[in-house]
Amino acid sequence: MSILAGYMVPHPPMILPEIGRGEEKTIQKTIDSYRAVAAEIAELEPETIIVTTPHSVMYSDYFHISPGKGAYGDMSRFGARGVSVNVAYDRDLIREICDLAEKSGLRAGTLGERNKELDHAVLIPLCFVEKAYRDRGKRPDFKVIRIGLSGQSLLDHYALGILIQQAVSALARKTVFIASGDLSHYLKEDGPYGFHREGPVYDARIMKTMETGNFGELLEYEPALLSGAGECGHRSFTIMAGAFDMTGVETRVYSYESVTGVGYGVCSVHPTGYDAGRGFGERYVEKYDRRLAERKDQEDEYVRLARLSLETFVREQRITGLPDGLPEEMTQRRAGAFVSLHIDGNLRGCIGTVGPTRENVAEEIIHNAVSAASRDPRFSPVTEAELPFLEYSVDVLGETEKIRSPEELDVKRYGVIVTCGGRQGLLLPNLDGVRDVEQQISIARQKAGIRPDEEIELERFEVVRHY
């Protein structure tokens, strides 16, 4: 039993009349599309509806699947307590997905949920679906699985979709997949979130991807584009795409609207049968492996030392000594250095020192590479299984200098240090997704826990970046 159908839907609270109070008519095309999708689902009468949501529990290195017998949720947060949904979870299918994830090494499971209430990204599509059932005189007796997104790579999201497909087949479960997610939040200067140039670029591209069904493209979206667009659904859509891996599909675009300054797209995916040519996950891995091999061949002494240090620590739990043959600029010079780790374009760790703390740059790199792998509080320690997929960069910092104004900054050329009392935040230059000085300072403030209304001192620095 394959998945019966998949649907990409948005989740604006105003789409519900109890919340929109007339304003929902401004997105009437989206409402009409939602009703059509809900009617399709009611006709399919699935046993289980899987909903992926960006507003459930989210971890940097783990996919959370809501546990228990079921859950309740209402829209009281948006002033409509009377709008509510109560669902039973498909515990057997959840168990099958978790078992497959454990066997494959993918980090996914049912641990760590304090707030069990359904979030609005799940509530809104289920409200439409339940109404469609009632309009047809049917009882909405389907079960639900709620799955959160993760800070893991797009490939990992796609891999989770493949496991979902396998679990559905193993239990012969009649299943519908709902990928809940809005598109860009930065589409209008006078919109609630303002305008970023990446916004309309992302929306046009994602709607084309969904229209053509070329789901391999979902894995190729650049992190800077996703960040700049401020989307919340891309990973949700990618999990759904994985659930149709090796499957021919018919796709349909119902509507796209951006009148509120946020993009809302409604699309459907229907399977047409097995298609070996649509193994996008496998194809991407092959391409990614080639790119990693090419990058590794081009690494300079700085990056090779970071790799040696990290791999020695992860495999042998020891700090490596200085290898022979390092250039004098690494053994005779002292400077601060940052080591950054990425997997498939996603940050996996970054630790560094603003100024020199070791005898030379080489020692600085060795110890900071170990820290990036094991002491970044945002991530769990790097595992040995991840070592082949890590991409490294090493930034060697120049002298810092105090500046009087943000006008003396340039996000491409200078990193920034913001200081308020004993709190200090640093951001490196030329980072994906950092568009302007205002954003650069804002992120540095956040890292230091400095409020926007607190006075700060500014410093800038240049780096030499090694890949």
C-alpha cells in the first residue's frame, strides 16, 4: 500500500472565519483550494493522516514524532477557543517509523514532548478536513501522526520521508500526507515581516518545483535562499517528497497567493506507480559524495589540520599533536581562529577564539576543531558516522579595532563584536543569509543576550577564510 496522496498546504490562522472575521476573504483563492483538497481527502477516506509541521517540537539533530494515544488542540492563542480538534494517534504506524529510523541510524523518535497540544499548523488543515467529512455525512474517524521538523540536513528530511513510505507499505495503511508550511514571509515592504529579495525568488521556485514534480530540486535549495526567504515549510515539503521516492506522480497546483506579504501555496501529489528513475535521494547522495571528494582534494593546510584534529578526537578520544611539515605561518604566528562545520549546507558546529590563547595558530585550530565537534551547545557531539560528510572552514582572525558607528561595518568584509558590560557577541563576516549590517549586529546581540534597547560598543575585524 503506497501513500494515497500528498498535499502542500499553508497554515495562516486568519483563514478560519472565527479568527479572520471577514479578513479571510482577502485569501479567498487559498480558502477555495483548501476546501478542494479537504474534499479530496474526505473522498479518499484514509485510515491515517500524517502531518509534518514546523510548529511542533523541533530539535537541531532529531525528528520528533508526537507520542501517546492522541492529542487535543484549539485556537485560543488566536482568540478562538471554540475552534478545536481532538485526534487519536496511529501508534502502530508511529512505532514502525521509529523502528525503521533506529535501524537506519536516522535520529527520530517520540522523546521530549512537554506540550502535547496540537499546534496551529496541524489544527488548520485538520479543521478543513473534518468539515469536509461532516459536509459529506461522514465521521472523521481517521488517526493522525504529527511529525516535527529538524535542524538536520534536507537529505535527512527526505530520508525520513522514505522511511515513512516504507512503514506505510509494511502495515498496508491507507495514508494521506499533509505537508503543512507557509512559503516566504518577506514578500511586501508593508507586510508584517517586510521584504527580502529572496522572498519572491523562493516562492516562484518552490511553486515550479511542486508543479513539475521534480522533487530532487528540493534538496538543492541554497541555505542562504531559504534563510533569506524566511520560509517555514521547505523541510515539511521535503519529507513529503521523500515519501514519494521511486514513485511516479501527478501533481497539481491549486493556487498561490501573497496578498498578505506571506506566500501561501496549495498543491497535490498523487502516485502513479513505481518509477526507478525518481530515486532522487540516491542520486543526490552520489552527487554530494563527488562534491565532498573534490572539496577534500582542494583543502589547504589549515583545513586539513582541522579535519585531522577532529577525526582523531572523535575516533580515538585524544588531542592530536602537531604534524610535521606545517608552514611557518601556522607554527610561528599567534591569532584567534574559528572552526566551522557543515553537513549538506547546514551548520553542524562552530567554535573559536577572538584572540590567541595557544602557542600558535596551529594549536588554536587543533583545539577549536575539537570544541566545534564536542562543545557547541547548539548541537550534540559529532559522531564517527558523520565524519565522511563534514565540510570544514577555518577563519583566522586579524586584529580587532573599535569603531564608533555601524557605518564602519561591511558584512562581507568585517566581522563584528558587540559588547554590553560583561556580555559579548561575535559574528563572522561573509556568512550565508546575513544580508546587511543591521542584521549582523542583531544576530551578534542575540548571541550575547543583549536586548535591542541596550547600548553597545562595537568592534570589527577581518578574517582569512580557508576551505
